[in-house]
Amino acid sequence: MSLDAAIATFIRSGEGDREALAVAAFAHQLATNPTLAAMFGAAHPSRLADIPAVPVSLFKELDLGPQPPLPSDALFRTSGTTGQVRGVHRTRSTRLYDLGAVLHANARVTHRPGRVVSLCPAEPDSSLGHMLRLFGTVEQCFSDGTVHADTWKRITDVSRTEPIFLAATAFALDALLAMPGNACLDERSVVMVTGGFKGRTTRLDPPGLYRALAARLGSPRVFGEYGMTELSSQLWTDPVFAGEVPGAFIAPPWLAVYAVHPQTGAPVNGEGLLRFVDLANLGSVLAIETQDLGRVEHDPGGDRVTLLGRLEGAELRGCSLRVNG
């Protein structure tokens, strides 16, 4: 069985050894990617936690995708404002991404509606937009950094006939709540909030944003989602009632999360800089070091991550940066 097929089997059924697959995937990437070989060629990890990680900032400076580049490669770019250099995640195929994204979303968001109302970027190079298109028919209510003026009407019109999956970055949701209107969603509908607040000023603080959902949207189930362009897998919270703040983000079994000391890079228990080892990133870079601080609790059902903010001095990033404010 090929390594790609073995990882796909692990994603589908959990059959296989995650650590052995990760070590094999790293060796495969060193053998097939000259850029990674130049960075980590002397590394021979035997444990998942010893696999060296690429800082997310290098995705703006280096082509970290498979070599040679092909016209058919999938290309995702990080969000950014005008003039910013955008990071690029290039991979041969989105097959593992697509498989994992749908399976983990279905596992966390039971009875997920197939009608998506999106307040998220929809460009072809947006990994978030790509994920939402996997989930069903998308009613796009966000473009050019702006929430459409008729969004409340469109939410109401769609939800009259079927439950909806309202997907929004935190800033887009804040912008929507600043507009006149409301809807009456029931518990069959879902609100997904992603992107965080990135240290920017908003009309509502995070608890205020979630409290406002009950007054303006009725009683949908609410989830937090955490993902990034450089990863192929996403984390979801448990559901909460509208008006409550979601808790820890839960990783799928094929995504290992651990915290490291921001200065030394040594693994730490509890709080630290977040690193991810994503088996679905077989076609690009297996291990990623973020600039996000968090607390990690290791659980058989999936690593649980509580976000604690950004490393001091870290560049603001994420899909919420595309919202005009």
C-alpha cells in the first residue's frame, strides 16, 4: 500500500499507527522536496514530536511545495491586505484535504446542513472557501472584503425552506451584526465562527459577539472552527447554544498538536507556541509551527486546544483581515 493510501485509510478508519505514518511521511518529504532536504536533511526523527517544523512565516519566502511545480498543482494563499506578501501552500492534490475536512466536520457537526450561507472569502485560492464548497451549495454573501447589504434578507429567505450552515469569520459576523436585520434559525441550523479577532478592534468583543447571536439569529447550534492555509486539516469546538462562547478546539486523530517553548522550541506541558503535525499535508509540509499561543490537552478523542492569543510581535493574519472596517 502506498503512503498516500495508508494515510487515507488512517483518516477514514483509524487503522494504522499515526506516529509511524508521520515518521514515514517526513522521510518521504525529505526525499522528494529539495527545499525541505536543505533545511532538515540531517534530521532523522523516530518520534512524531521530534519531527522538525517549518515556521508559517517561511511560506511567504520559500516555495515549500513538491518539486518540480506543475500547472495542475493546487494552490492556496494566505489572506492579506493590499501590498502584503501572501504565503503560498502548494500541493499536488487536495484529495487528503477533502477527505479529512468532510469527515471531521461530519463527526463534530452532526446533522450538518448542506446549504451554506458564506460570509467568508470565496476566491479559488482561499482554503476556507475551498472547504465550504465541499460542504454543499454555497450562497455567497461576502466579496471584496465586504458583507453584502442584502445578507439578512438572504439568510431569512433560505432558512424559510431549509436549515442553513452560516459560515462567517469573526470580523464578518461582527459586520453583519452592525447591520439592521435578524433571522429566526432553529437548532437544525448551524453558525460556524472562524478567523478569530487577530488583535484588531471590533464593535463587539468576543463574548459580546456570541451573546448577540441569540438575540439576532434565534437558536442555532454554534461552533468555532480553527484552520490555516498552511494546514490541510481543521479543528472544531463542541457545539454551544446561541449566546454562549465555544470552548476548546478539537483536532481530528490524524492531526497532532503540541505546545513548545517560544524561545527554545522545546515541547512543554500545557501552554506554549502551537505546532501541528498534519498527515493530510503529505503533499507539502508535514509539521508547521504557528505564531499562536495555546494550551494543549491530549485526549484519545483528539487533541484539545485552547487559544490564548498571538505571540508578542507576531504579524496579524487570517481570513478576518479581508473584512473592510
